Amino acid sequence: MIRRLWDRFMLHVDVPLLLALVPLLLSGLTVLYSASGQDPAMVVKQAINMTVALGVMWAVANVPPQHLARLALPIYVFGLLLLVGVALFGEVSHGARRWLHIGVTRIQPSELMKIAIPLMLAWFLERREKTLNFKDFATAAGLLLVPLGLIIKQPDLGTAILILASGFYVLFLAGLSWRVMLAMLLTGAASAPVLWSLLHDYQRQRILTLLDPTTDPLGAGYHIIQSTIALGSGGVFGKGWFKGSQAHLDFLPERTTDFIFAVYGEEFGLFGNLLLVLFYLLVIARGMMIALNAPTLFTRLLAGSITLTFFTYAFVNMGMVSGILPVVGVPLPLVSYGGTSVVTLLLGFGMLMSINTHKKLVQS
């Protein structure tokens, strides 16, 4: 009886993907305990966030992909309305308007668009699979640019980059012409002076600081300098759990969120970093395998976009912490502290599980 219940519970859970995700979640709790100054309340809260996220992942994994396709348009429209609500009534914090109060809590609608965009674009392009042409790609690009513009206006450059990546991956996997991508690249390069003028002062400063953080070591360059010191001081095997000087002597800012990778690197060293990267690669490899074996265009585009966006998530965070990318406020996926992010990510992995396990049922 218990065995049958367990088998039924795990029916739509992709075990290889789950086994790759669990070490990342546990690594997050481990390093968070140190980064937070051994604050059990923060760790317990994050553990609750992860438990809720796992529940969401399981629930979504049990929804057949064809039902997910039907939800694409309503979720996209709902997300757009929330973004408009943020623009009109959102709460301003640290100079940005990103949060929206709904009753007793507040939400960050831009996080929802990380799922809504690939879901919507995959649904739209599948409906035009037999006659897919440039006009369809242009329409899909428009569906991407509308919410992207609202998010950039908040401003939230980090989330905007991830959403732009998720939409681009759908277009790329759907067969967007290389000539079109080259034309887009050249257009972007030609419009760089205009885009530069549209950036906020602090965003321009971040890019300049990337080139030489020592020009403002106590200001814009402080984050990068301290994070690279932390990573370098970890050596091969690290200083040990709770023994990272940059974090525990309060030199390292945002150490439980955006810069938690620096804490991890200082305490567990190059060996720990490589192990963490290995877990990320296992998740990405499993996700791409699911995408390659997906039975329909919709499921292939959705699975591929979710997986590659997860890769972008990790790459951008590690890149900004190690000083090879500008600081754009992207947390380390499944490791950094935060409930909205972990729920959104595991919701996406629930979709991957749904695509893979329901495919197996159909084939059998």
C-alpha cells in the first residue's frame, strides 16, 4: 500500500533531475548559515521557501504539457497586468519600483515573466509551426519586448537580462535565421551610443567599474574588489566553513543574496566551486536531454528555454562575482537567499518534469 502511494506520488517526478537539484538546494542552506552570521531563523525561512517551491514543482510536474500550453496566454496577460500595476502603484525601494502589494503580502511580478515569456512564445510559435516566417518571429519579438520595456523602466536590469535571454532562446531554438541574428547584433552595436545614453548613471558606472574597479575602490568598485578578494583567498580547498574573513568581518556586501558565491568560494575554495559548477552542469545536461527528446515543438522550445535560461542565471551571477561581468543584481540560482526566485526556478523545473514524464506515458 505504502509502495503504491509512493510510486503514485513520484510518477511525474524526474528522478535524475531531482537528484541534480537537491545538492544545489542543500549547498544553498549550508552556505547561507555561514553567510548570515549563523542565523538559524534565516535558514529556517529559506528551508520553508524551498519546501514550498518543491511542492510547486511537484504540482506543476503533474500538469500535462497540453494544459500548460492552454495556460500560456492567460499567464502572460496576467503578468503584463501585474507589471502595469507595478508601474502605476508599485512600491519604491532603493530608487526602483519593482514590488506590488496584494493584500497581506507583496510580490515581484517580473519574476513571473521568467516563466510566462518562454511559455507564451513557445505556444505562439507552435501554433504557426507549419507556416513559420519572418512576420511570426517579429510578432514573437514584440510579445517579448513589451514586458521587457516595463521591467527595464522599473529599473531592474538583472531580471531584464534573464527575461531577454529566455525569449531569445525560444526564438533561436525555433529556427531564427543566423542572418537575422547577425543583423540584430550589428544593429545593437550601431545603437550602442543611444543605449548608453538611456542607461541610468549607476548602470553606466557599473560598466565602467568592470573595466577598472580600482578607479572607485570605496564606491562602485567596492563589490567587485571584495568579492574577487574573497574568491582568491579561498585557495584550492578554502578556509573552512564559518572561517571566511571577508564575509564574517563585514567586508563583503549582499553576502546572502547576490554575492553568496564569493562566500562559498572563500570557505570551500576552488574544489568547492568546481563541485558546485558540476551540479549546475548536471542540471543543465538533464534539462537539455529532456528538451532534445520532447515530442512537440512547444515542449522542445519550452524545455530548451527554461534550461538555457537557468544556465544564463548561473553564468551571470558567477561572472559578476568574479569580475568578468558588470554587477547587475542576479542571485545565484537555488543557492542565494530568496523565496520568489527559488519558487520560480523550481516551477520551471516542474514543467521540465511534466514534459519528460508525460511523454513516457504517451509512448507506453
